[in-house]
Amino acid sequence: MLVELDQSPNIVFYAAPMFHQKHEFDQAFLSGAVRQRSFFTRPQDIGHFSDDKEHCVSFDGGTCVVMSEPRVIEGLGIFEVESLLRDRLSEDKRPLREVADEAVLEASYARERLSKRIREKQSARQMIEDVFQEQIIKEVLPISAADTFIERQEANVPAIPTFSSVADSDMKSLQILADVGLREFNAQLYVVQES
């Protein structure tokens, strides 16, 4: 869950195109305008949902709405995202080597929070299984494809690897961050620095 990562000092965004047909994507891609024709919203603004259903966000260029429980949240364009990142960089002038270990620690905390939520959900399901028959459970509380995927990943993916031959400790921290982001949150790591 990216909501777990979207806590200070991190800034996390969902990015979504404002087009859905192939020719619209092709036009945006060929003109180098995919970023400008996309909108961004923070997972913390969307928040957690109490169910495993799919949830949609709609953005019309002015208003961003969580459709499953209609409420307005902040939607940003790339100009606003870049401005937010520039402001954050101007607030914290520390070099990457000083913040990388802190970011690894924050990512591990997010991972622990996510694992705890998954364990709690699994525990609740187990309690129901102990009380009801399996057929009733399938009708009342089905295991979603996302839960099955997460369980399979946790069972088959080893813990964060240790690096013994990496000379640069900054690179080691970034590798760990990128690995946690990709494996645990299906997210890409972008490092933004002032040039």
C-alpha cells in the first residue's frame, strides 16, 4: 500500500493519464507530453478503504473525486508536482548520502505497517473460518485477487538482500530502497536532487 509510504518525509503520488484511447496516448507520447497530460494524487489523500474492492478516482482538469465514496481530493498537474518537489528540496538541503539511510528506515517502517495490516486481515479471516463453514466464508468474505497475490509474494520473495560487495554506502541504501519499493509496494523509486 502506497499510503504506508506516503508519510513525511516521503512524497508519493499515483500518476494517471487524462486519456484512455490508444491514439490519444500515441499523440501524447510522440509529442513528449505524457506528463503534461497526466494528473497526480497522493495516496494519503485517497486514504485506506475498508474493503478489497476496486476503487476509482476521476479527474476532469479541475476536480479530483474518489468515486467509490464520493469526496473531493487534491489532484495535481506536473507543474504543481515539480513545484512541490522544488519546495521540499529548498527546505531540506542535506545531500543524498545523509538522507538515504533515513529513507531506508522509513521504507522498512512502512513495510512493517503494511505487513501488520495484512496479518490483521488474515487473522480476522481465520477467526471467521473457525466459526463458519468454508462455503459461507466464500460468500461473505471472499479473498481478493490482490490478497492472494500479496500472500504469494510474501511467501516466495526473500527478505531484503544484504550487500557485502557494494563499495558506496549511498548506492547500497538506494538499492535497498528501490528493492523495497518494487517488491513490497510495486512502485518505482525516483531520486530528485537539485543540480
